[in-house]
Amino acid sequence: MGRDARVTAAGWEIAAVSALTAAVLLSAGVAKILSPGVLMRSVAEVFPPFARLGPLPVRVFGSIECAMAISLLAGPARVPAAVAAAVAGGMFAILGGLGRARGSALPCGCFGVGSRRPLGWMNVATGAVLVLAGLAETTARPVPAGPYSTASALFTAIAVVCSGCWASRQLIGPLLRTRSVTAEG
Amino acid sequence: MLIVLSFAVLVLAIGVLVLFAMMGELSARVPQGGGPERSTVIVPLETERIGHSPGHWPPGLSHLKQGDGCLLVLSSSCTSCQDVAMQVTRNPGHLEWQEMAVLVSAFDAKTGKEFVSTHGLGPVPHYVDERGSWVTGEFSIRQSPVALTFSGGQLMAAYSFHDVAALRAAISETRQDAARQPERTGS
């Protein structure tokens, strides 16, 4: 890292925005790869022909989301990945709107088996945030690649662990509760 | 050096995320305590139709002709069947069960369709069997909830059940035992 490659305040902001976007994409992508059936059924609920395709398209889309997230953290690929993330956000918002309009009742499964809300406003909001983040990335000034990647990768790691803990809180909670143990000889 | 280290931390974090996702998947597949009291006992039903392949498969169930399949026979008028339908639709792990199909036995098509829409069974492969004529004619099944397991379209077993997770565990165990059987006889 050279002395001239210092990150400005705006650079830190962009790194944080990228990290949050990448964390959302990674969480959603990993969930889609490991548990594609839940999302497949909820999409099929609002768009019945989708059921015929099976879980493969969901897994492929999950892999694309992970690739977008990693590209977002690599300096040179940041802007194209941000555009792709904004397009994906638009798709999420449309899907959420369709779910809301058609009265979706099945759990969405967008972030794994813990996502029990049906397709609706939450997906519209998540999609809108991704679109806004994409716009912010594309309109921001260039940032020095090395420091940007270092900072955004670390922020993403923190965000991914935090979001994983939050999404799995119902599983983690009982494990943390202490149980009284009786000592018997 | 710093950049390599930060990406190494990211890889570890992704590993943690994968573990969380697998933990969620696992918990969705095993019976959970703390929920409403329901029996986890799975009772194999004796029927002379074991090994029978239906002459025709109704629309929505034709995929059971190939590979392994499990048909949940529910009735629109039984309370336990409503509980089973809710287990299926509220537990994402069950919605992921690719080999599952649902047959709703109802007095008429309208009642059956209402049961399907009320419990959100639409995306699950399903068939409304008016007065249970198909399932009774083909498999002599006159009770519900019942699970029929198939292999290549042939009826392998019938079970009376109340808990879907316990049913899945029993089916999985039976298949593992069946897979081990040739090994034992061969050795």
C-alpha cells in the first residue's frame, strides 16, 4: 500500500456500502445453493411454470450472487458488479411485488430455511436497497483498489458473521442458555 | 499481505455462514420439541397392495412413477390432516422434500380445492381425489393421514403418522436398512 493510496472518507463509505451489499448477496447466495427448494416453491407459488425447472436455476442464481459479491470486493470489478447487484435488486423487488399482489403464503426462503416471511414488502425493500447501493457505487469517485479491497473484505466478513448469527438466532439461543446440572457420584 | 489476510478472514466468515445454513437445514429436518404435542409414532399399515403399481396416475402425481416418492394422503375433514398440512407448509425443510406429493381426499372437488388453498399446498404437487375413489380403488386406503411410499411407481409401504419429520426419519431409516440388506446377504 503506497502513501498516495490513502482512502478518503468517501472511500470508506463506499467500502462500507460494498461490504453490506456483498454480505446480503453472500448470505442469500449461500442459502440458495444449500436450500434451493424453499425459494423454488415460493417462486412457483407466484409464477407456477417455475416449478417445472426444479432447483437448478435457484442454485445457479445463488452461485451468481456469490460471484457478484466477491467481484464487488475486487477493486477493478467493483462497478460492473455493482450494476449487476442493482439489476438483481430490481428482480427481488419485482418478485416481492408479485408475491404481495398474488397473496403469497409460503415462506420465502430467500436467506435460507430461517426466512419464514412470504414474498412481499420485505423483498421489495431489500431490492430497493440493493438498487440504491448500486447507484451509489456507480456514481462514486474511483477508490484505490488495494485499501478498498482490504477494508471491504474485512467489513464483509464482520457483516456476514453478524447476519448469520441474526438469521440463526432461534437455533443459537437455546444453545447459549445454561442448564442446571446435578452432580451425582 | 494485508489484502491476503482480509480475504482469508472473509473465507472463514463464509465458512461460518455455510455452517449456519447447514445447521438451519438440519434443524428443519429433525423433529422439534416445544411445539404442539403430537405423536411421533409411525405405524406401518398392512395392506395386500404392497408392490402394486397403479394402472393410471392422476394429474399432479405422475412424477411418482419414477424414482422414490412419498404420497401424503390427507382428508379435508380430519383435524390431524390439517395439522399435517400446516407442518408441510410452515416448515421450509418439508417444502424442500422433493419426493413429496399430497393427495387430498374430499367430498367434492370444491371442498378439496379449498383445503389446498387454505393450507397453501398449491406449490406442492397435489391431487384432489373426490371421495377418495382413486386411493381407495388402487391401494385400499380408507384412513388418513397416511403416507404411501413408492419406488419406480410401485407401492413399497404405507404408514399411519402424525408428525412429518418423524415420518421422514422413518422412511430414511427403512431405505438405509433396505440398502444394507443386499450387503449383508452378499457377505
